Amino acid sequence: MQQLIEFSKKHQFTYNPFLEFINYISNFWKIKKPVKQMSWQNAIVLKEGEQVVHSWEGCYEKTYKTMDGDFQLVTLGGHRGRRYREKEKAKPSNGVLVLTNRKLLWLEKRGLIGKSYHVLFEVPLTTLKGISMGGSLRKYVSVTDEKREYKFHLKGIREKELEPFKDMILRQAEKLKESPVIQKEVITKEVVMMPCDYCKALMPQTSTFCPNCGARRKG
């Protein structure tokens, strides 16, 4: 009995609300809650005959315009003030660059806990003008089309890997040019009808003879 009393005194429990709260928080975060993760494959819609060739994770320099750049002093209506010049800035956009046999598209990764992917833009392979490496300290991959330049920081793509990266994209562009999609074009012509001067039957305005009586059209 004496041993039980000493054991109870040695391991006696003292209630502490603060420690109870800490234990509750720690136990709460230990519970693994399933978080829905959206794969980038589910975020793209491929057309008939289109298939994914390769993909690269990385970052895209998403440009936007701001008015917090340099300014100049101007005088308007007798009042002197500042006119700010529009300046272009860039912010990183994490995601995946996907190459199909028809286009390049950037999937932007969004969300803090449940990640999802959204198509930010597409670049048809037929509009590509050049692929190169830019930057002095921080290298980036430059992709240019007919409208603008796109800058990417892709994992595993440096100066040594640029040529295989470029060849893979240009090879798909060449295949697309060799086998273009033939679209049938339907041309609808409007035919103006006029009555015959002899039998009054309708005949095309461009006809010389009436298809009903065979008379020659006057004029």
C-alpha cells in the first residue's frame, strides 16, 4: 500500500488550462485531412488529334503595367504637377509549361492548400518566331511569337539544355506544317432571277437564252 501511495504522489496530475490548449492544438494538426489536389492534366482540353508531348515545371514572368515609375513636371491650366510615366513590371507565376503537337500553353498554379491549375495563355506553334536564352545573372528562356515575348524560368533548362528544348518544340512545329489541317470552305452564290420577255418564265439574270422557250434574252 505504501508503494502505491508513493507512486501516486510521484505521478500526480495537475490541471493546467494552457497545457490543455497546447495539447489540443497539436493533436488537431496531427490529424491528416485529405486535400483535393488538381492535376494539370485535368486542366487542359485537347482537340481531336492533339496530344501532350512534354511538360516543364517552373515560373513565368507575368507582366503588368503600373504608374509608379518615373515622373515629369508638367503645367496644365496654370497648375504645376507631376505626370507619371507608365512602367512595365513583372511578378512570378508558378506553374507548368506544356507542349502539345499543336501549341505551347502555360498552366498557372493557384491556391494555398488545395492546388489547382488554370490556363493562362496559349501559343500556337505556327506563330513561333524564336526561342533563345536571355538574362545575365538570372537566366530565362525567351519564347517569341507574332505578338510578344514570353519569359520562363524552367527547372532543368539551362544553356546546355536549351538546344534539346528548342529542337523538341521546333520539331513539332515542322510536323504541323507538313500535315496541315484541311478545312473545307463552302462558297454560297446568290442567283438573281428575272422573267423571260416572251414566255414570262423565270430565268437566271446571267443566262443568254431562256431555259423554257429557248428565246434569246433582250439587251
